[in-house]
Amino acid sequence: MIRFDNISKRYPGGFDALSRVSFHLPRGQLAYLTGHSGAGKSTLLKLIALIERPTRGQIFLDGVNLTNIRNRRIPQIRRHIGIIFQNHHLLYDRRVFDNVAMPLVIQGYRHREINKRVRAALDQVGLLNKEKANPITLSGGEQQRVGIARAIVHKPTLLLADEPTGNLDPDLSREIMALFARFNMFGTTVLIASHDLDLIRQTGFPSISLNKGTIEHNDLLTLDPLARAV
Amino acid sequence: MRKKNRTAPRKGPQKKSRLVSYLTHHLQMLIASLGYLTRQPVSTLMTSAVIAIALALPAGLYIALDNASRISADWDGSTLISLFLKPEVSIQQAEKLASRLRKSAEIEAVSIIDRDQGLKQFQKISGFGDAIEFLDDNPLPHVITVQPVVDQQRPDKVVHLVKKLQSENLVELAQLDMQWVKRLYTLLDLAQRGVWIVGSLLALAVLLIIGNTIRLDIQNRREAIEVSKLIGASDGFIRRPFLYTGLWYGISGGLLAWLLIAVSLGILENPVQELAVLYHSSYELTGLSSSDLASLILISCALGLGGSWLAVGRHLSDIEPS
């Protein structure tokens, strides 16, 4: 699903966020991306979502080489990805329902289909009764779940999450991680950046750990015979 | 136009066809942007008023000029050419020339003032009555006055006619006191150019006002733009609400400008009529015709769209998710 081929990313000013990173995340796999802050987790996710472009190397997403993608094709790529942020990125000028509906509106779904899918997504994160609320009236955990509903409402093939449990207490964090495991069960590929090592160990999913921009340890290598060849 | 995409999933029945969804979104944004503007009535009204004033000024000048040139057209009817004949020309020769000129297609009317008649007139008007009594003989020649037909009364055409008449054998001098007509036309021409310059500058101002307003809108909705880009909104999708907002500014500014002009004309109408009565004229002010109104609205729409296009082009690409 995602293949990194000798990826380096140097930010203007000379800071090397990633150097010579290679890995392969197979379709339908859930994996964690771990490391201290500044290790390059966010940069790696941004490269996949085409928010940043690599300085060197090649990235393949579902067989498409992202390094050659023209800017005008970026929206098409992003429609297949669901992105979840630590700070939710919810819009407070509209209701929960309208926040979650955004990806469907952008892709031109019919009104009835939007209603159905938004309710289904809110139901999955347990917030069906809050659809008319303004996101600002919700708790931190609830807002994070609205953000997750928005990321899955259009049934993306890939789900990226950047510190989705960053502000949450351990119980809520476990709940959120369980949600991701459930999406993964239905076939979605999931990559979650997190520094919460205890929680990751509890879930038992493989992880890639980054340290100062390079891969320190990769559980996927022992899982995936294809990746070993890279 | 969007290209067909290889990686796009197969369209299911749950999605609208591309054209339908494109048109639906346009319609939605047309209405949504109007809603956005009406939710902040004070600032919308202020922006529209600035646009309206900037548009009403050149449009008002245009109307003033239009009215002025209609007045001067009325005055043109009195253009007369005087042909002073050579002293030795007899009255019979003068009449022959006059009847020949009457047949010319360029000439509306011809009349003869013979030298005795001319002297009497001169005595009466000039106030030299007594002095002229002492003259031995009449120094005046016969005079033929020629009134050109109406479509010959443009200054350039009249000058051409005067030259032709001057070349007649019997004519000593063909004179046209039309310096003032020429001056008036030159003045109107100058004023017209002035209106064009002022109009262009103010149109530019409208473009910049709308551009700046849209720029602020873009800044205010920065977060929504970032999120939209992150979940795969195309540039066109993000642009649309801002372009329609600019269009609405243009429409409301144009309509408000029309209102300003109508009110101003209403205020001026009575005094103008009183003035016309004093001059024994039935002159009436004319306002904007429906085609003028249509072009006013069209121009303001174009400026609205143009201004927002400029702002969107410059500032939307600055906002990228990070």
C-alpha cells in the first residue's frame, strides 16, 4: 500500500527530518509509527498525504509514484486517504454533521447518501446523538472522535493518524485505538503516529520506530516477506 | 475542465454524475455566498456602497455629458453660412445663384438679403444710424444666407460646405460663425475623454476594493480552506464561494449605483425644468436607459468577478495545509 524508497527530507534551513528511510506497509495492515518528538513521524505522514514533498527518494501509494504527481492531481490522491490530526482541525462555524459531511460534499455525493453515510460514521464513533451540536461544545475526546468520523466517512483505503490520543486520558486512548483496530478489520490500511509506547504494546500491532530521521526498528520486516526484498 | 482520473473509484449510483454535481455545487455556492454576505449585513452594505459610489461617479458624468450633447444638438439647428457676394454682382445674378444653391442636396434653405435691405438692418442694429445717412453710396454687398441640412451640421461637414461655397465665382467671402460650435464640440470631446479616464481609474479602484475584501474573506476562512484541501477539495471547489462572493458584491454595487443615480436625477429634475422654462425650452433630463443600466450591471459584475479572481489567484495558493 505504502512503499518508501530511500526517502530523505531536508527542510529549508538545512534540518534533516528524514534520511534514507525505506519501508513497506502492506495493504490491509495496521502499524504504529513511534519515536520521540522530532524523530520525523509527522514528516513521514505529511509526505504520504502530499503535504510535503521528499528531497530525495520515491514514495509509492497503491502503486502510484507520488514523487511525480502534479499539484493539480493532489486532491484526487487525498480523496483516498483519511487523515486524523492531534488537534482535530474541526470547523467551529458549522455543526458536527456538516463537519463530518465535508469529504462527501467535496466528492459530489447525493444528499440522501450523505445523510446515510454521515450517520453511519457518527454511529461508529458513538456520537450519533451529537450530530446537531457545535463541535466547540464537545469534550476533547468527543471532538477527536468527530475528526475520526470525518476521516472515515468516505471509506478511504488508507487512514493516517498523527498522535490521535495525544490529549486524551488512558481509557479514552484505548477506546480510540480500538476504533482504529475495528476499521482495520474491515480492510482499511492504518498508519498511526504515536509516542504512547505502553498503549502500543498493549494492542499488539507492529510498529516502525524512528530516531532522528532514520528507522531504528521495523516490526514489518519480520511480517512481510516482500518488504525484506526492498 | 477536470481530467478523467485513473485512480478514481468507479462511480456508483450513490454519486451524482460529474456534470450534475458540478452544476449543483455552482448553484449551492451561488446561494451560500449570498447567505454568507447577508449574515454580515453591515460590512456587506459598506463594501457595496463604496463600489456603488465609485461606479455612480463615472456613470453620472456620462449622463451629464449625454444631456449636454443633446442640448448642443438643439443649438446646432441655427447654423447659418453667410455668403458675401462681390460688389459688382447684380441682384439678378445673386438670385440666380440662390436658386441654384436651393437645389443642392446639402442645403436646407437659402435667402437673399439685398444691399439696401442689409443697410437698413445694419442701421437699425448697429446704432450708427445717423452716421450711415452721410455715406454717398451703399458699401454693402448682396448677401445670401445658407442653412445646411441637419446631417450636414457636424463641424467637419459644415467646414467642407463652406469651402465649396467659397469657391463660387460670385462669392467674395463665405463666413460661418461657428467657432463656438467647434469649441463646444471640442469641449465635449475633452469631457468625454475625461469621463473615460475617471471611469477607468474608478473601475480599477472597484477591482482593488473587491480584491481586498475577498482577500480578507480568504484570511478569515483560512482554517476551512486548509481542511478542505486536506480532504481532497480541488482548487476550483475552494475558489467557487469566493468568486461568487465577488459576483454578488458586483451585482449589489451596480444596483446601488443605479439607485444613487436615480435619486440624484430625481433631485435635479425640478430645477432643470424650471431652468428650461426660463429659456422657453421643453428640455428634460434623461437618465440611464435600460441598455445603459444593463451595461452598468454587467460592468460591475465583471469587476466583481475580476477582483475576486485576482485575490483568489494570488492568495489561495498561499494557504497550504502544514
